[in-house]
Amino acid sequence: MTTTPPHPRAARFATFVFFGLNGFGMGMWVVHIPNVERATGISHSTLGALLLVLGGAAFVGMQVAGPLVDRLGQRRLVPAAGVLLGLSLCGPGFADSWWTLGLALALFGLGNGAIDVGMNSHAVVVERAYPRPIMAAFHAMWSVGGAIAAVIGAATLGAGVPTGVTLTCTGGLCVLLSLAAARFLMEPADAPATAADSPEPQARRGTPGKVVWLLGGLALALMLAEGVANDWAALHMEKVLGTSASTAALAYGAFAVAMTTGRFLTDRVAAWAGPAAIVRYGAALAAVGLTTAAAAPWVPLSLVGWALFGLGLSGGVPQLFTAAGNLDTRASGALMARVVGLGYVGLLAGPALIGGLTRWMPLNVTFAVPVVLCVLAAVFAGVLSPKPEPAEQPVCS
């Protein structure tokens, strides 16, 4: 008895669901961090250490999920990771000590890392069924999920709903939707053959091991810059330009809105200009934007800089993930795990690096580090360009 492969549109919608759920689940955890800190009675420094546990567990989850998705397939791994994410999200809401919170965050990190690699790997498979790029829109949906979580989380916190109840309901929603969307997922064999499946991958030809580390380095650079904006944009506005806390929040808002909007627009631009151009000119725009934000003496100009920074960074990482997944379709998950993992390291390391540098220099001066990394990403974006075939030499008679 044979089964009918899922329709690409249904698989695409299911992928949107998983990206949105991941962003929603992470967002609900983030908005409840202060409540969890008070409930467990831990200090800020202990919380910081436990957040590193979350990040480390996520990295482990990525590296484990990569080979598993190649062995078990997307239809098994992705919903299983979604279920793990949902079940583990309940834990922090009921933690009552540092060690119970640490255990809960370790499980939550494993689930988050596994679904991150799984859903990105599946997104590459779905994209092969389309004649145009669609990866960036999936990443935009992650941002939309986080924004929805901020709104709902604010409402439940304002209504006094216990954290455990909110996170349990959120986790249950993740489990139910993961199981419901599982039947619409595709395997590589279900996707029509495209140029991505040919022996000539989208990235520059060479050994996958060498190219994947180059892609990972670019992901680390761009996501490190993104992490700096996440944690330091509002503080820069408040401490350097002397604004109120409410005005300072507009800096991250400008960055986040521009990044989400850019991701919805990136796919159409990538279909016309190609992935290398997206990374090259996007990273260059991000460097200009962050330089403007750091050097601007006026709040409106700084906000423009943060918006340009978000717009420039919006499309690069999805192109890198797509290229990694297409380097070798037989080991797509394992290769993507390396790139996603290195990018995640950058996302975690960026804020900590800037924080350390502020001991010796002003905050706006430390932004030179992500600016330089964006410039380097623009310089090395050519790894995404296909290498032209050498011209055949005429045979002399």
C-alpha cells in the first residue's frame, strides 16, 4: 500500500506552523523569566549561569538532531522535537529551586535545539519543491510567533495568571499542533528534483566539510550581530543618548520590526538577485546601519540606524541555512546542524562579548566588533555563488 506524498503547499503551511510555534514558545519563556526568577529565589548571577545551561543544552540538541533527521526523516524528528519542546516548556513554570530550574532549562534547551535543526532541515526540503526561494518567510514566522507571545504574555501577566498555568497551556498547544502538522511534512524523496538536488550544489563547489565551516563562520558573524541588537539596543539608547526607558525600547522595536519585514521581502529579492547578493549587500547595509546607530547624536537618526541594521541582517541567515542543507542531500541535517550550531554560539556570545568590552571602552565603541564582522560577512559572501564551469579546451588535430 502506498501513501500519497504531501502537497508542497500543505508542507509549506506545516513548516510555518513549526517556526511560529518555536518562536511563540521561546517568547513565552522569555516574558516569564522575571516571574520564574522570583519564584525560585535565585540571584541574577545564578539566573545568568542557568541561561548558559539553556544555551548549552540547545547546542547539544542541535548536534544530536542533525544526524537523527538524516536517519529518521523529517516526519519523525520534527514533530518529536515539537512535542519535547512543548512538554519541557511546562517545567520552568513549576521550578522551585535553582537545580529544578536548571533541569527544566536543560530539557527545554534540548527541545529547542532539536526543533531548530529539524524545522530548518525540513524547510530546505520544502523549498526544493518550489521554483523560487521561500526560506526567509519561515524565519519571519518565527519572529511573528515571538511577537504574539509578547502580547499574550503581557496580557496573562497583567491578569495575574500563574506562570505554571500559562507555560503549561503554551506547551500543550505546542504538543497538539506539532502532532496535527506532522502528517503534512515532506521527506526529501517527496520533493521534485531541482537544481539543488544535482551534483552541483548551490554553494561554491568544494568538499562539503570545508564549505560548511565557511557557511558556519558567516552564520556566527551575522547572528552575533543580531544578539548584540537583542540585548544592547535599548541599553545603548538609554545610557549613551540619555533617553527614558520607554523611548529606549523603541531601538529594539525598530530593529525587530525591520528584521521581520525584511524577512518577508527577502525571498522575492533572492529569487532575482541570488543568495550571495542577499548576504553581501545585506551585511554591508547592516554595517552601515549599526555604525549610524552607534555614532548618531540624535535619537531619530539612531532609530533609523537600528532599523537599517535589522533590515540588513534579515535575509542573510536563511540563505546560509539553505546553502548548508543543499551541500549534500544525504547528510543535510548533519551539515545544517553545524551551521545552525555555530550561528547559535554567535547569538549567545555576542551580548557577553560586548558586556566584557564595556569594562574598557564606551558601549557605542564596542559596536565596532559586530560592524567588522558584518563587513567580513560581506567580503566572504561569495561562498554562496556557484563556481562557473571551466570552458572546454578545443582538441587540436
